[in-house]
Amino acid sequence: MNAIDVPAARERIRKCVHCGFCTATCPTYVVTGDELDSPRGRIWLMKDMLANPDQPPSPRAVHHIDRCLSCLSCTTTCPSGVDYMHLVDAARAHIAATHRRPWPDRLLRALLPRLLTSRALFRLALRLGRLARPFAACLPARLQAMLAQVPAVVPAPGLAERRQAVAVAQPASVPQRRVILHLGCVQPVLRPAIDDAALRLLARHGVAVAITRQSACCGALDHHLGHEAAARAHAAANIAAWETEADAEAIIITASGCGTVIKDYPALFGDDPAMAARARAVAAKAVDISEYLARLPPLPSVRRPGTPLAWHSACSLQHGQQVKTTPQALLAAAGFAVRLPAEAHLCCGSAGSYAILQPEMSATLKARKQAALAGALAGTGATLVASSNIGCIGHLASDQLHIVHMVELLDWASGGPAPPGISLPDC
């Protein structure tokens, strides 16, 4: 098995006692009721793969491992501490290395990382997608899912991305702190207002922000497709870029999907001790923006308190990074009346490229989550939802739900503009 450290995987599998706690919190099992769509069932399939490490996996194993969202809700629930995240990552790498998929699937899996990790190509793809949307009903389900993610208007590059192009740091009046802001690849194209809000918010706190020109994609997309070499290349480029800002006390991440992978960079270099040491130094500085803001004194709110909103906790934040209540506390301190939906632990079905590769399951989970969020706001007349991850924000947005990043709301509450497309009351 080329892509799996067999002894390490077997040790992880042995920790599973088959208690079944994970089945209650696994989104795919909740939907299908199929044991093989649960973490426990997938571990059984992985065990079978390890018994034949030189053979390609069975079609059944590929089908059910493909359907895993990597939401990691099971790791939050597991009483035995099974390292499911690295198990499923290794299984995907093994599938990518040994299993020959049908050519349309191979083409799509090769195309997605190239389109989504290049901002220029992604912008072009979005503009072409707008032209194709009138014909969406005639296209295959996966292409329909792709077109559903295309915004009505493709935003121009924001302030943060323009600053990255010329390597200019965000000024602060009397900076007491200095941080790096990771922009990533998809978010600056789909919603540049998020990182621009982060710049304004950090500047009000007197924090100087560096945006390195050489850093870009975190590697998450390739990693979750099993393309380990490409994921390591992205990670190595970011590590090298961030090492040039040695005086930065933190690497701020505004997309929690990126944060989960960046904090786990050392695992990508398990066979390279020197690189793993550099990765650990970077991972030790990586924080979700909510974690960093919680270290700072709160800013006074200049807006009317009590605006109701629902909080959608992205799986990558609550399960992947185990950051559970910090964003809610920040929003409440800024004057928002935060409401939590039912089944808050279940994934919304976005999960990076999952919405494109598994459109049916993704659509089912999306409808379930939208109903839960609407239910949390029932009786308030409000439609505002806050989250921490660009994938969830684009996936769940609808005419009935206006979804924004929490930093956009914290920026608005402390004197910044209202998030795009949202009308909120003044003080």
C-alpha cells in the first residue's frame, strides 16, 4: 500500500472498539442508515484494505470512503480517541494511487484543484459559469452542482488581495502586535469582503498585518482528493513564505477549512523530519481569527444591540480544530443575539469539493441544515446567519438565509460597513 503507513494505520484501527457512538453523529449514516456510511463501517473497509495492501481497493470501499465528508464529527464523539482523520486521509491517498476511476471522474478530479487553487483561473471559470447557468438543467448533476456555486456577480479583487500582490502590510497607528493573514485561493475570489473586514478589524486593535506574496492555497483541496504530493507542495510553499515573517506572533486564518489543514501540516511531512520541524513551527502559530480576537480586549460596539442571528459552526472549526464557543462569545459580546440550530454538530454538505463530487448527498444535507437554521430564527423575522468558512457560506446561502462571515459582523459592529447585501439597523 504505497500511500499508507501500514503499522500506524493498524494501530489507529485497533483503538476502535466498535461502540457505535460515531453513528449517531455521522451525517451520511444519519441520512442513509447504511453501516458502511458510518465511520465504524469505513474503518472496517480500511481494515480490509490493509489486509491486501498491494491490491487496489474494492469498488464498495471506494464508494463509501468517497461519501465521507471528513467533517470529523466522529472524532468529537469517539470515546476511544480513534484518529479517524488521518485514517481516512491515508485511505484516500491509497485510492488515488491504486484505483483507476472512470475517465469523467478522473478528469473532474484533475481539473478541480487546478481551477480552484488559481485565483485567475477560478475567476475565469466563474465568469464562464455565469454564461452557462441558463443551461444548467440540461447538464449532469455534478456540473449543475458546480454552477450552483457561481455567484450572480464575480467580485473584483479586494484590498487584502491587492496588498498581497505588492507585499504591503496593513498599517496600524501604533502596532503592538504583528501577524500574518492567510488569504487562500477561493475566498478572495468569491467574497473578498471577508479578508478586507479582517484587515479593518485587526487595524482597530492596533495589529499590523503582513500578507506574503508567495503564500496561496493551503493544500486542503488536493489533500482531501488524495493528491498528497500536490498538498505537500502547497504546504511547503506556505511554510517558506511565512518563515520570512519571523516576528509575526500568529498566522491568522479566516477560512476554517484552511485552518484545520494548516494546523495539521506536520502530519503531511511525517517522512521528512527536517520539514516536519518547520511545519510544527508554523502550525504552532496558526489560529482561527476567532481564537486570536479572543486574546484581545473587546472593541466597543457602535451599533444597536440585540440583532438576532443563527450561528452555523463549520465542521472544520468545531470538530477539526475543536473551537466550539469562542465565535459565539465574540458575537454576543458585540451585541448580537446568537441562536443555535438543532443538529448543530451535523455537516451542511459543503466540505470543499464534496458538493461537486457527491451532489445528491450534499443537497440532502444542505436542505437539512437550511431548515435547521431557519428554525433557529423562527419568530424573529431575521434571516441572518454567521459562519466561519467560505465553503459553508456559499453553499447555504439562499433567498431566505443571508449568510456572512463572523468577522464581517464584528467589523460592522465596531464601525465598519455592513456586509455586502445585508441591511442592518444603526444605533
